[in-house]
Amino acid sequence: MPRASTNATRQAANLSIDANLMKEAKGLDVNMSRAAEAGIAEAVAAEKARLWKIENRAAIESWNAYVEEHGLPLAEFRQF
């Protein structure tokens, strides 16, 4: 899971969170700021990955077509 740097500059944020979830988290001594930050970092990483796949779709499809037609380059040297 992506993790923000412990040296990162912090910025206050106003978030709306389900009241029952907040109550449960407080009862479990969950650090809300760190939990929110971890969730946001995970969402950012997922979105970056999604966008990378879109941006590189043509190259990936081209490579897959090549491998399907010709096989893997240097496959004869694979030891597995």
C-alpha cells in the first residue's frame, strides 16, 4: 500500500465521514488522520495505475499481438 512520507508537510482538511464509522474508529483508537491519508494514498495510486493503462493501451495491445503471432523473444533461452 502506498505510504506518505513521515516528513511530508501536513495540511488540515475538512472531511465528512459516516458517523457510525467515526464512532467505531474512535472506540478502536484508530488514528483518523493517518487512516484517511492511507486511504487517499491508495486511491491516488489506483487512479494513477488506471490512467497509465489507458495511456499505454496501444503499446500493450501491440506487444500482445506481436507475442501472440511470434512468441516471446528469446524464449528458447528461458530456463523455466
